[in-house]
Amino acid sequence: MTLREAERRARQRQQSEPVRDRETELNQHRVLSFLEWCLLNGFSPATGRRILKSGTGPTITQLSPRRIGITVANNARWQQTLERPSGDAE
């Protein structure tokens, strides 16, 4: 690879970084359906309903009178509340 090719590739990477940042930002606002949220977190819909009913689940987004969703960002915040040091394992 010549020096010019390397410089051209470096410029292309720098130009694409703002696009990646925007995609990441948009992804944080994506609303997961209830079932997608359950599948993403690896539990059944019954467990998902139990978590939400208990009030310890993530903040939900009311999509319609009978449909809810959870944004990717709210799911990540909820997961962070569940974190604990590894020495606290049962």
C-alpha cells in the first residue's frame, strides 16, 4: 500500500466516524417490542411480565393503549441497575 492510499483510507475512516456515532445514537432510541426485549435478555414472556409487574423492570414506552415497548437505552440502564461485584455471587 502506498502512502497516498493509506492517507486516503485514513480520511475515509475519519469521515465515516460521525456516521457511526449517529447510528449508535439512533440505535439507543430504537424501541424493542415486548417479545424482542424478553428474547434479548434471555427470559420468557411470562418472566418479562412478572418483572414489569413487580416495578423493578426498565422504563417502558407506551406504543398504543395495548402495546408497550422498551428502548435500547432504557434496557441498558435497567441492566446496569442489576450489576453487582462478582464477590457477591450466591
